[in-house]
Amino acid sequence: MSENRDKTIFDEMNEQWLPNSSTTSGSESAWHALMPSLATSILFFTFFALLLAAVLLWKKESSALDMLRLFGVILIVGLSSFLLVAGYSDDQLTPIVGLFGAIVGYLLGKDSGKGG
């Protein structure tokens, strides 16, 4: 009986937070309802991180290569997260993430020419 009561409370909480979550299609529709807000949030967070990086690098008077590295990494991580949330399949994400990884590896592995 207690198990039945717990299940009912859990179901009520699910129905309150995720409408139509009692079925598989309901949970999928809840996920699809959250996707636009999650994707928008990731884009805003990426923009905020770029803005913060720009201010910090401007105050530090960093070199162009440092700016390129930081902006490149922030953009690639942000866009990869956006693509992940946007609902692309594994077959579509694999080459994109591979390309982004190659770009990040090039940016971070590029010699700055300061000796070494």
C-alpha cells in the first residue's frame, strides 16, 4: 500500500512538472517542449562567456593569438552544447564534434612563437 501511495505522489509530481509524462510519448513531448528554452539558454550563456572573455582580455591587453584561442574554445564548446541539445542524432553529431575537436586541437597546439 505504501508503494502504491509513493507511486501516486511521484506520478502527481511528474504530471505537475512534466505534463503527459505518464507515457513514453509524453516524456518525449515534454523534452521537445524544453528544447527551445534550453537551446536559447545555452546560446545566451555562450554569448555571456564571450563578452566576459572579451572584457578580461581587453583589460589584460592580451595578444591576438590568446584572444583567438579563448574565443575559439568558447565558441566551439558553446556550439557543440547547442547542437547536442538541439536534438541532432549521433550520426549527425559525430563528424561535427570531430571537426570541432580538430579545430580546438589546432588552436591550442599552435605555437605562439615566444620560445619554448
